[in-house]
Amino acid sequence: MLASPLRALGTLGLLALVAGVAVLMVLPFYWMLVTALSPAADVMAFPPQWWPSRATLEHFQYALQKAPWLIYYWNSVVVAVVSVGCSLLFGLFAGYAFAVYRFPLQNILFLLILSTLMVPVQVTSVALYVLLSRIGWVDTYAGILAPNFASAFGVFLLRQAIRQVPLELIEAARIDGAGEVRIVLTLIAPLVRTMLATVAMILFLGSWNDFLWPVIVINSANLRTLPVGMALFKDPYGNINYGPLMAAAVISTGPMLIAYAVSQKFMIRGIATTGLKG
Amino acid sequence: MRSTRRLIARLHARRVWHAYLFVAPIVLLFGAFRVVPSVQTLVYSFYRVELLRGRLTFIGLENFADLLADPTFYRAAKNTLVYVLVIVPVSAALGLFFALLFDARFPLRELFKALYFAPMVTSTVAAAVVWWWLYNPQFGLFNVLLRLVGLPIQPWLMSSRTALLSIILFSIWKGLGYNMVIYLAGLQAIPESLLEAARIDGAGALQRFRRITLPLLAPTTAFLLIYNSIQAFQVFDQVFVLTSGGPAGSTNVVVLDLYRQAFERYNFGYAAAEATLLFLLILGVTALQYLYSRRNEVSY
């Protein structure tokens, strides 16, 4: 508080301000939930019905009838798990190689990987789509995953973490006869598990919420991920039905918000220390 | 002696082999799906690309000439620029303000921090769908609340005058927690002893903030300005959901225009030219901000 010119506010004023803005921050989530659980008559009421006159699941039933949410879930899970799994595995080995070995072209290859951070998928999407259409990957899981099999941030962060591991430990393992692959998997991986977990969380979040690339590369309804399904559920024929729409929003954001409620300290710290938001 | 050297050489050779094996997956995947498409996008921007016929025709700078003469692109570029210019400084300023508040100790601090951060972990699409409902001019909560307190209701997303601002409000809500948390980490890295010393020397709170806290936060500020600019130039999800670029093109942005040109009208060459311009813009702004922040960096 020494740093702050806002000290004059006093604890009570501070608390009032922070709590007031917190209400604004949470209001959209609250209203999403209330609209999803209220009978249709409440939704358009004036003055607003802050608490459902009776809780009902009819909007959820309608939403579940109209779109295959379970399939969307499954697709999101498959894409996120494969993308995070591959990124961690490739990132761990590449991070180890860049941290421990000295080899020709090392710096050039490392810079090549980092340079991809400068060119977002928004910029590469045009040529990537053309490439994938040539190899028949458009409208497949592989197509959604193509730019996400590996993560440059993952390699960078894991390399930094592995650099902290004393070389003597690795030498000792080598003298004991451990092969390099085993060293990475059984010695290095447990030592950098905090960074692995952080990278996994950030990549999972990014994959789970990704929209632009999936919406470009997917045409079939049964390959849609949750955000794509959500965006296309919004306005199929121009008729607007807010209750089911909010039920769909609850279905689509619920698991992530629950995961966040359980592990918010870990998630906030991970994002704050790496500076990345998925 | 010779055999030892040979042994070392053999070990080293094996490690080199390992090294290439370990970096191969990521280098090959990135080469194929990131680096090649980046270069290819640049190349395509000089071609007419007919995907279905598999035909490429070199047309020089025609795509760029068309682009610069296109009022739709001009509008999208202007909207994107306005979006960036508003959201980048406002997000940083609000992030700093709330980080200063949260730097104090008060009851339920961690809970409030988690609530501020919650929009950050929600998918932009789902959150934007919720705001689309809040912005409904007749029954949406925002206008209902305005009516409740007797203020004039707003057209929000329905008017070309307010639509872009409404999208900006959404994005500020979405990113506030992130900006705050990053600044909070920066604040907590400032040594207490510096501020204590200044206080003993009689520096007031405002003076301590301006002379010590703010300069020491410069790297954090630089990071946020660059990172937020890059993200803001690529804004897409919330525009797609909230307005699809309307009304009358008032919220069309570069990436949305690129998306439409490429994947609705199949003008791949034209879209590639847009992507190239976007990339140059991002690169330029990043370089400028980086150089500027380097010049003004302070260390104690």
C-alpha cells in the first residue's frame, strides 16, 4: 500500500469500490445463469426478475434438442488433449535439447521456432488452408490440430526450466547408464513438473477457447468444437430465443468455470508468471 | 590418448544425433504448418489464387492496389486502428489502477481477484453471446437497468454510432483481470525498501508513485502495450459474434474482412495481401513500441 496514492481511500472505501466493480464483472455470468434457469415469461420481464420465479430446465432441454452439445464437447476434448499432449512431449524433448546439448544450427533452429510467435494464425491461415486442402486435411481433426501440434512458448518455457537443472544430475544419470530418452522422461520431467503443469494449463485454455482456426477449417456439424457450435447456435435462422441461448452458454462455459473455481490460484499464478493468456 | 579422444568424439556425435532427433518433431511440424504458410501467404499476395482449379496467376501488386482502393478494407482498417488505439491504453490504465487497489491488504482480496479474472478464462465466443443478450435494445439487461434508473436507453450494437464502442466495452471487461494481474506481479517485484526510503525523505504518495513505482513498472507497461496491441490488431471472435461487422460496416475489422474474402468469397490472393499488410502493421507497431520503451527504461 506504500506504493499507492490511493491510500487516502481508506479500507472501507477501497472495499466498496472493489466490490462494486466486482459486481459488474460478475453480472454477465449471473444474468446468463438466471436467464438460462428462468421460465420464458421472466426473461422479458420489466422490472427485471433478479431471481427465477421458478427454476426450470426447459431451456436446457430445448438447447440439447437443437444441437449436439455432447459431440461438440467430445471434439473440444479430443483437440485439446491431443494438442496439449503433443506440445508437452515435443516441447519437453526439444526444450531439453536446446538447454543441454550444443549442436550445429542450434541457435538458428531455436530462432526459427520463436519466430513463429511473430506470425499469428490470423496471418498464416490463408496459405495454411490452401496447403491443408491439397493434402485433404480440411474438415478433419488433423486439420484443426495442424498449427497446434507444437507450441513455441512451450519450448521456450520448458527450455528455461530445464536450464535450472544442474548438469551434474544429468551426468550422474548418464554414468548410471540411463539413455537420453529415459533421462528426459524419468529425471527431467518430474523436476520441471510445475512448468509442465503451467504450460499444459495455458495451452489447454487456448485450445478450449480457440475459435478462428476451427471455424475456418471445419465444415461438418459433427466436427465442431464448443466455441464453433456456440457461435453457430446463436443465430441459425434469425429467430432469437434467449433462454436456450443462455442455457447453451452455461453448457459451454460451465466446465471451464468450475475448473477455474477449483484451481484459480494455480491458473492466475501461471498466467501472471508467464504473461500468457492461452 | 587417441582412443579417449575418439570416445569423446563418438559420445559427442551421438549427442548431436540425439539433439536433432529431439528437435526434429517440432522443427518439422513448425516448418510445415507455420513457417511455410507464412512465406506462402506473402507469395500468394502477388498471385490470383484459384483453389478449385488449382491455378496460380502472377499479377504483381494488383491485390495490394485493389485493397487500397477498396472502401470496405479502408473502413475495416480504420475500425481496427480505432479499436487498438482505444483499448490498448485504456486496458493498461485500468489494469494499473486496479493493481494498485489490489496491492493493499483487505478482506476477501483473493476472492475479488478471482472474480475480476474470471472473464479471462471464459471463451470469448460464449462470453460475447452473453453480452449480445445483455446488449439487446428492448429486453437486454443494460437497457433495462438504464430504464430502471431513468436514463435514456442506448441502441448499443444496433447503431453504427455506438456498435464499435460496445465491442470495446466487452473487450475491456474481458481483459481487465489479465492486465491487473500482470501489473500486480510487477508491483510486487518493486523492493519495499525503495519506497520506504523515499517516504522517509518526505516524498508524498503521489510523488512516490510518479518517481518510483511508475518508472519501475516500465518493463511491465511495455510488455502489456505490445502484447495487447498484437492481440487487438487480430480482434475477431467478439466482432463475429456481436455484430458480424455491422451495422453498415461500422464494426468490420481487418481479420473479419480477411476471413470473408478468403473463406466466403475464395479470394485467397486478395486475403493474402490483407494478411501481409496486417503482419507488417503488427511488426511495425511492435518494433516502435519496443524501441520507445527501450529508450525510456529505468533501472535502479
